[in-house]
Amino acid sequence: MARADPTEPRVGGGEGRAASARTWQTKLRDALPWYLFIAPAVILLAALFAYPLFDTLRLAFYKWGGLGRQEFVGLQNFRRLFADEIFWLALRNSFIFAIVVPFGTVSLGLFLAVAISRRLKGWQVYRIAFFIPVMISGVVVATLWANMYEYNSGLFNTVLRGIGVGGLAQNWLGDRKIALWSIMLVPVWQHMGFPMIVLLAAIEGIPQDLHDAATVDGVSEPQRVWYLILPLIRPVFASITMLQIIGAMKVFDLVLVMTKGGPAFSTEVLGYYVFETAFRSGHFGYGSAIAVVMFVVVFVIAYTYVKCVRIEKIEY
Amino acid sequence: MAIGTPEHVATRLFGGSLRSIVYALLISGALVEVYPIFFLLMNTQKTDTEILNTPFALPTRLTLAGFKDVWTGDRTGMFFGRYFLNSLVVVVATLIFMLAVSCLCAYAMARGQFPGNAALHQTLLLTLAVPAHALAIPLYFFMGRLGLRNSLMGLTLVYTTLGAPFTIILMRAYFMRFPIELEDAARIDGCSRLGVFIRIVLPISRGSIAGMAIININWIWSELFFALILMNRLDMRTLPLAIAMYKPAQMTVETVLQLQYSAMAIATIPVLIMFFLFQQQIAQGMTAGAFK
């Protein structure tokens, strides 16, 4: 038995304590290099992620114009928020965005993935064609579409007038009844290739014998997709849907470039409203309160997803 | 053709009208996806009058005039050459910095036994659900206090922080599958932890690290929100910011659209080239990200 230091008082458990102190020291010595490995990342994340996040939570309870004293106002920012019509519009629009856009990208992506997995003629070409827009900057896409939507000389209205249905020409981004829908079409166009590529990989991960088994006479293609493929790719399907929903909740570039939240706040979304309130109007406390609400909404969606739709492994 | 190959199945199942409908959808869809990008590139070669009056006509001549004007900024007051360089510096610096920091951290998390390891992993997963807007206001003032506003270094640090959690999580998963025997052998030879990491682990992981670079390159090149907040000096803009803020010095130029399209093409062409060079890796990288 290892003897403890003779000066150690011989009371019950003294030896145990010394031993545990030593293992604690060895443990620390073993752990130290690892702490040095993680230090750069942890310091960076603490300074530029954790600190700003908690400071946003704090600022939400203050009134502050950016310079001078920060005045503690308790829940006043949140009371003001709940009475703020523009905030409710922004929240509503963000939700519409987070439902419509992922629905469009994921369902179209699934269709494309199934078609391409069937190796229809020219499948390589479709795969590339649908994926190209995914790679392009959001700002470029937004500017391009804003030009195509332009009322007098944009591509859409030119085509409509050209084929003799000029009456259908719309003020796509200037009419508050359709502006939000015009904007939502853009990410559907841009991003459908992303679920496509991911779901395609999932479908091709299903063993061939399962595909063969399902390819019995009398099973139609839609039935095959619904009863065989979808259940087997459920984890990936859920995961990509989630990514699309969270991405849509955070929309910013499109609104900034195309409408700046207008006309009449009909395209105002949370991400843009935070920016406008804080960096355009200089209400940093109030802007923080909106950011906190946005944070909570996104976090709750993500958390619910992780708890409910756990990404378990599918056993074939 | 063997029985049971996808081609065989396709001809059997997609019979008749369903088949033609699917083809019609695929072909028209592919055209709708690609045409706007073709339109963008085509308009860099046309005058404003041509762009407006004959939008579908192909350009009648090839010219680099539009590119030259926005690149040098002589007549337009917008220096896209400078913005391109800013973007390039930020992308390269962020990739180097982020990959270094993330690989070190991910390796420690995969191999090390230290208190806080599991908690760190949980925290990183949680950060993925935090929208960047929830950081923006304090970051703006903090970077100001550090003198890192209007600084490419400042923007690089912010992007590194934003991209690190995701990169660490994916790299950690990779290092956990890494064969430990190689490292043990080197440890016995007296190599330090860092030595093992640099001499043994990193060289073998080249492919995986390149994959991480490819996943991240795209969002860094396109990022607008923090560039908009942190870079308000004209000469410090990045490409996405300069395109979003595009406003030519009126009166001095008669062409506006052609220049705007040229500016957009400057941001797009490198991405297209990269896409065609690394198509397979990009698709794989993005898929791996979504599978986690």
C-alpha cells in the first residue's frame, strides 16, 4: 500500500485524501495540454459569442442611444414591443417565411432527388443545373431578382406584355399584397438544390435490395416514395427541413436589397427589424429586445426539433 | 443493362404520361434555374439600352469595358477591384484562422479526457441555434472599442467565431474515427501531444480539412450582415456589401445597369469556377453538414 506523507495526520481517511489529491494533480497534468488545445477557440467564442449574447440579453432591459448613459428601464422595452404593430407584422412575416420557403424548397428538392435517383436521361445535367444557384451570393441573387421584378423594364413584366397579357404585369415588389410572395419565391428558386443534393445522398444510401423489393408490379411511383423512401430517409428529411426553417427565420439579405421591409412594412421581418431599429434609428436597447425575441423564437424551434424529431439512426 | 439497375427500373415505372410530365418539369425547371445566371453574365456584355429594350437578345460583341469601369472605379467611384481584394483577404484569413483554431479544439475534444469536454460539446451544439442578430449590437460596440471596426482583421475574427462551432463539431466527429494506433506509436517515440497533432494527425487529415474549407468558403464570400454593420468606410467594403450598396456616382456615367451586372459577375464568376472545379467535394461537404 502506498504510504502517505509521514507528516500527514493519521486520522481516518487521511491516506485516501492524499491519494485523491495526487490523482487530482495527475489528472490536471494530463488535462493541461488539452486545455491549451481548446484555449484559442474557447477564448474567441467567449469574447465574440458568449459575451455579446449575454450583453444583448442585458441591453434588452435598458434604454440606450449608443452614446452616453444606459438607462435601466426594466420590462419597458418588452411592453413597448408587444404594443408595436410593426413588430407583430415582422413576427408574422418571419413565420410565413419560415413555413412557405422550407415547404417549397424541401418538397421540390424531394421531387428532384427522387427523379434524379431514378437516373432519368440527363440526370447529371439536372443535378448541376439545380445546384448552381445554391452557390451564388444571396446579395447577387437578390439584386438580380430585384432587377427582373422591376415594373417598367424588368424581365417578368416584359415577358407578360410580350405575350399579350400585359394586364397580368405586376408591381412585384411595390404592391404590398404580393411583395412578400415575390420575395419568398427567390429563396425557393435559389435553395431547392440544397435539399435535393442532401436527399439524393440519403436515397442513394438505401440498400439496393430494399429498392428492388419495393419495385414490385402494381406499386406506383408516388406510393413507392411515400411508403418506402420517405420512412427510410426520415432523419435526413427532418434535419434538412429544420436547417431550411432556421435559415428562413434569419432572412435578411433579400429584404435589405429588395424592399427594405416596405411597402408599408408588408415585407418587414425580424432580422431586418432588429437591424433597422438598432443601426438605422439608433434604439439599441429596443433593438436588443427584438433580437432577444428573435433568439427565443429560433431557439425554441431548434430545441423542439431536437427533442421531438431526434435524429436516430435508421437500421436497414 | 442488368436487371434491377436504376435505368431499368425507371423505364418500367415511369411509363407513359407520368414520365413525360416528369421530364417536362425537370427540363423547364433546369432552364428556370440556370437562365437568370446566364442573363446576369450576358448583361455584362450589353449596353443599358440593349438590356432594357431587347432583354433576351444575345450580346452583339464581347467587351471588358464594364468590368474595367467597376474594377478600377475611375469613372464610377466604386472600386470593385478593391472590394474583391477585401473579400479575398477576409475569406483566406478566415479559413486559415478558423481551421487552425477549430482543428486544435476538435482534436482535443475527440482525444482528450478533461473535465468540461462534454459540456463544451453541448455548448457548441447550442450555439448553432443562435441567430447572428442576437450578437450584432454588442459586437458592434465591442469591435469599436477594440478599434476593429472597418478592419479586415476584425471582420475575420467575427467570421472565425461564427463558423468555428460548426467546423469544430464536424471535425470532432472526424477525429473520433481517426485510428489512434498511429498516434500511440508516435507518443511512445517521445512526441508531445502537439507534435503528434502537427506531424501525424494533420497531414493525414488533409482531405477532411479541405472539405471543411469548401463548406465554409461559400458563406464567408457571401456574408452581408456583419460586413454591413462593421464596415462603413467606403474602401473597406466587401463584395456583397458593395453590391448591396451599389450606387454609381450619377452624372458621371451613362451606363448603370451594365456596370451593376459587371459588379455582380465579379462576385459570381469565381464561385462558378470553384463549383465546376470541386463539384463532387462541394456536394459531399454540404451533405455531410446536413447529416449531422
